[in-house]
Amino acid sequence: MATLNQHRVYIPSNARANHYLLAEITPNDSFYSSFNSINCCYERIARQLFAACDEYELHNVHILANDKLPVVRFHDESYQLETNKQMLIFYNPRYHEAHKLYYSTDTQSKKVRLLFLATGEDIRANSAVFHKKVQKVLTVMQEQLFIDQPQFKVRDHQHLTYDLFAKNKGNKETYGYKLRSLYPRYQNRQCEIPKEHAEMTYTTFSIPVSRAIKTQFQTLINNGDFKQFYNYFLDSFKRCCELNKLTYGALIANGAKPIVRNSKVDINEGNEELQKLSFDIDSDKTQLKCFYDEQRLVETIHFVIAAANHNKQEIGYGKFMNQVEKTIFQLCDELDINKERQDLTVRFFQHISYPF
């Protein structure tokens, strides 16, 4: 029983589950030229896609033809926000439905992104069923519209979000997760994923630079050179990761938000809004990255802890998440954080991507 318990992580019962699939395609010029105009092209894609989604009961689907990266988050209200680089989509899987098209008028997008959001109850338990429905819709689109075009690049994103300090606020009820890997989970449910695929499993958490933390570190902050301040967090983060045998991680304090990729798929790069992090999960070498602006005090310091292949257990990623939680607690024990009043949001991500 003790061995089994170390492979389960006990997460607050009010944790939120999210699941969405992103299918990207880069149409060639002949595809666009077969329509009277770029606008007509996008509207045709929308008509056919939404008709197929109605047939397969996919109720929350978005087309992005504006070369912006979608970021999906839970919210009790449904709304969408655009920045220069991102399309922020907030929704509650239990209640919200939408079929929407976003594009820049008369502008040919480099990529067309089809975003499928899971809806209903038991999102995690029904993930394979949802994935199979999306595959059927993509097959219809390939056969009816994207004929002789490049393959879709499919990215399946699942994550659990919860407050690490939930118990301190009186939320004692938890649920034990084994956090099985996506590929065997889907295989057991007859959802076909190619053997040639890329997986990425990781956790993110953020520490706001609150008034209490500014007071705690005022001697480092007051001189306007924030290098020492960020290096304190970096050194503490590295030490806590080493204590818990975690070898892949990153600290981001440059105003950008992290997005994580497998190095087989993408490389490190960044812009004013997003910091892309790339990890080689096949390597045994320690990969701890740091991106900060020593001339700027950010409002929030973001952290990433990624799972290496040696963190992948047949039973799941429960042991990895227990190591992650210990790391975060040890890091926070040194900080002036009121656990009864302040949330520390942890997100556990599982990604799988493949050409379709």
C-alpha cells in the first residue's frame, strides 16, 4: 500500500479539469487561390467545420486565422480577448458552447488553427471519446475541403488546475490521482494515436511579487538592480529541485508567460508576451533555464517543472507530482506568503502531438 500511495498525488476535490485539441494546418497558395477572396475562404472553412462538429456533437469550436496562439483557461464567464500574439479563451466546460471564427479581413494567415474545447462533465474520464470525435471531424475536413494539402499537426492539451494551499483555507477533501500517461490511456480506450508522436508532461506555478515579498526583500529591490533578487529565487528553485531529484525546470521573470514544448518539435524562443521553453526529455542532463530582466521588477515570477523520461512511471505521474509539490512547498517556506489568504495556483499539463 505504501508503494501504491507514493504513485498517487492527492489533489483538492475542487480542482478544475481542462481539455482541448488544437489542429494546425499551413495551406499552400493554391488552396487560397481556389476561392474568390480570402474572406470567402475562411467563411467556407467555418461552414464546413461547424456542420461536421454538429454531426459529431462538438459544441465549443473556434477557428483562428489570425496567426495568434490560443491560450485556454477556465472561467465562470465565457469571453475571448486578443493581444498582439495571443488569443485568450476563457470558458466553463459545463455550460459554455460556441462556434466562432476569428480572422483579419483580406489577410492570408500563415496557419489556420482549429481549436476544439471539451464540454460537459467528467472531462478527464471522457478525454479519449472527445479526441476520437475530433479525429473524425478532421478526416471530414481533409476529404471535403483540405484536399491535397499538408497534414494537420494535432496537439492534445489536458491540464488540472488547483490551489496548493487549499487545505490551509479549509478545503480538506482530496482525490487521489495516478495521472497516467496519455498514450496508454488512449490505447486502452481504442483511440488511435500514431507511434511517432511527441509527449510533454510538466507543471507550472507562479509566485506574485506581493507587497509582503517586496518588504521581505527590500534590501535587494531598493537599489533598482533586480539581478540579486531574481538570483535568490533561481538559487532557491535549483536547490529545491535538486533535493527532490527534479532535473528539468525554468524560472521566467521577464514579463512573458511560459509555453512548453518538446525539443523534437520546437526550440527556445520568445517575444514580449510568450517565452517558449524547449526540453529534451530523452536527455539525462540537468536542464534548468532562466529568463529574467534585471532592470525590471515583474508582478509575477513564473516557474516550470517538466517531467523527464525517468519521471515517467507505468502507473502514472503521481510520484512526479508529489516531488513537484514538495519542491514548491520548500520554496514557499522561505517566503512571506499567507497561505490562508493567498492562492498558489498549480497546473499539471499533459500534451501529446502528432501529424494527422
